[in-house]
Amino acid sequence: MKAEIRRIVRKIMMLSALVVCLVALSSGHSAAGASLPGFCCSVNCDDMLYECYEQCGDPASGACIFFCERRYDRCVTVPCNPDC
């Protein structure tokens, strides 16, 4: 009985983490679209990466970490937007 409860709790926690990452992905996507062609020039990409990791929680899901790394890659490769 305890093993079943643990398995259910683990599944609920994983589902919650995925939902949080999806929400972060959708809100991050709309914010990035508003500042095209890139992030504000005042943004420090390394600081943004570590803040994103912190928002993923502990333990962080692979999806959230992947999102942070894709966002970081975009930050360092796309020219910044001086209009911010």
C-alpha cells in the first residue's frame, strides 16, 4: 500500500513540474517575442541562466533545464535589442 501511494505522489509531483515548465515556456516565449530581435542589451545572459535554473525548483525537471539552456543560447547568439 505504501509503495502505491509513493508511486502516485511521485507521478503527481512529476506532472506538477511539467505543468510549471509549460507555463514558464509559454510566458517566456511571449516575453521573448515582444523584444525581438533579441533580449535587452542590459541583460546579462549568465545571470539570466542562473535565475532561470533557480525558478526550476529543486529537483529541477529536465524540461525546465532544457528551456533555460535554449533561452541562454538565444541570448548569447541573437543580437540584443537596444530599444529596451
